Amino acid sequence: RLQKLKEMFISKFGSAPKFYARAPGRVNLIGEHIDYCGYAVLPMAIEQDILIAVEPVQTQVVQLANTNSSYLDFSTSVNNILINKTKPQWHNYFLCGLKGIQEHFGLNNPTGMNCLLDGTIPPSSGLSSSSALVCCAGLVTLRANGKTLSKVELAEICTKSERYIGTEGGGMDQSISFLAEEGTAKLIEFSPLRATDVRLPSGATFVIANSCVEMNKAATSHYNIRVMECRLATKLLSKLKGLEWRKMLRLHDVQTKLGVSLEEMLTIVEEVLHPEPYSTEEICKCLGISLEELRSQIFSQNMQDVSTFKLYQRAKHVYSEAARVLEFQKICSEAPANALQLLGELMKQSHISCREMYECSCPELDRLVDICLQFGAIGSRLTGAGWGGCTVSMVPTDKLNTFLKNVKKAYYQTDGQRLAVENNSLFATKPGRGALFFVEA
């Protein structure tokens, strides 16, 4: 693959690349939509990645090309980075990483670059292709400008810089992309960012299946509405429990301030929030603020038209999912005889909560989860933001081949469109290593 990339680079730019950078995609085993609420998640890096061949140049221009001809070439001056939020095109994700590093170091005259990108992560599939591109671009810019940072610093910069595209992400994708290690999943905690090894039990393999429904986080408001609902739930829970609600930003802050367990937080949600959607008027009344203040102080730019919010359901999902993550880690470290069954049960509960409480599934994902469970998966759930993208299933290793054959037949071979992409849509994976750069010897 490297040789091929090098040859394409030479034919494109007329000289050889000086170095390469790689950043992996990820699959989240459990802990969906809780990183931006302050809670730990449990992902692993996958073998699929973004690979960029790079040649620093004397001109202050970045030229970007892609081995996939459906992604058009792009070039811009490094001193004038403009990121278009209205159209999340591939080069804008590269520019996020570039801009993040430039701003961190205050680079006035950053190095220009020729870059050729090759990606093996299916796009808009919930396997974090966009964050891998942001991370890879950050790494490339760092190296081209002769700077160094720790992996943790890089992860934090890339998390912030991906927000230039308008996605209010929480940091899981960028953290696992840099902090991953081969052979182990990671429990990733935030504020401060740290990663702990989680040894997955033997006897089972994780299988990713793409629903073939594309979902682009930056192009839809679903994702940012959920972030906002969690922020509003934080404010209301704080206010109703007598805390300084204006200072509270994430559901994790409420738990910390009250000094209670996740189970107790679930009881508090039952007691103080109602299952019916909240209107903007009711939220203003609860918080004792005007509509104007709600819109200017709490709502983000793209939320101004939303008028009802499901706060009870979102908070229930977040607190229960946060508890499932800790339980998953505990089972992996204690490794009881029935570990696989217990983990499978947590994955199933996670999917039900995503479907019913967070409403981030879709009919195709639900069908795919059902098919996977029907053909022998011990646990199966959507992974990534949802509304399309992939499922992850835990399958007994000795039943893997039969499982793959049956799922192909039941989901992919019944539909012409899915049949065309089935080879890249269903695959077993194991924990891969994190981002790195390398030069030719």
C-alpha cells in the first residue's frame, strides 16, 4: 500500500514524499454519546486507517489530493485557512487539524505541504473516519513544522479543532486515535484525559457490520441537538437540586457536585424530570430566565429553531450508559467464567437505550442488530453516533465463519446496493495501534 501511495504521489507532485502519517479509525465497544457529558468510554482502534504521504514545500501552500477520485483536489494558502461549516467536504477535516496545530503554536509562517491521502475507513459509517483525518492532519502539520507534542496534548488539540467544522464532539475519537495500543481496548476518561488498558476476554471476536446508511455528524443537526438536550438536562437537574446551575455544563458535573452514585442519579432523574418533552417556555420558567437569555447564553447557533427537548430520556440514557461502561471494564478485569454472557448483555442493553432513550438508531441498524443476535452474536449494538453507520457484535471465535456467512446472506445479499459493498462492510477486527508517522529508511 505504501509503495502504491508513493508511486501515485510521485506521478501527482513530481517528487517523492518525505514522510507518512497514519491515524486509525475506531469502534466504540460501549459508551455511546456520553463522552461529551464528561463520562468514560470504552473504544478500541481498528486496523482501517487514514494514511497521508507528505512533502513539505517552500511555498506557503497546502495541496491536498486523494487516492479516491471521487474526492476532489484542493489547495489553499496556509496563512488563510477558511473552514466551510455548511458543506463538510473531506478537505475541511484536514484543515481542522492543520489549523489546530497552527493556533496552538501561534505559527505565523507555517510550512506549505503536498499531501496525498489514502483512506480505508468506510466514510460516514460511525467508525470515525473524519476524526482520523483530523488527527492525521494534526500529526502531519506537527512534523512538517518541526514541532513536538505528547499524544495526550495532540488528542486534546484535535478534539478542539474538529469543532471548527461545527460538530460538538466529546473527545473519544481523537483520544483513541492517538492513545490506542495494539492488543488492548482502552477505558478513556476525561478532564484530565487518561487511558487505561482493558484486556478483552479470549474466546470472542468483535465484528463490525455497516448498515450502509450513511450519517455525517457535521451535516445533520441530530447530533448537536442531543448535545444541547444533555446540556439543558444538566441545567434543570442542577436548578431543581439547588446547585449553581449556571456553572454546570455536563451531566457528569451534576453527579460530582451531588456526590452520589450513577444509580442514585437515575433515581434523581425519575424524581425531578418528566418524560414528556420540555418546551422552550417551560425551560425558561424552570430556570427563571427569558427566552432571549436562553437563546443567547445556552443555545448554540444551530439550535435556535428547535422548540421541544426530551431531557428525561437523554439523561436516563447517559447515566445508565456510563454505569454500563464501568461494569464492562470490571467484567473484563475480573474475567469471571460467564464474562462473555455478561458483556453481551451490557451491549444489548446499550443498544436498547440508544434506540429508545436516545433515539439515535434507525430501522436498518435495528434490523442488523437483530440479524447478528439471531446468527450467534452474544451481544450486538450500534456504534458511533448512530442514525446509520455500523453495528459492533461480539461473536464466539469458533462460530465466526458461519456467523459472517449467515449475516452476509440475510442482510447484504437481499439488496443490490448493499451487495455491491459487502466486502468492505462486514469484517472481524481486533484492537489496533494508535497514530504515528514514519519515514522511509
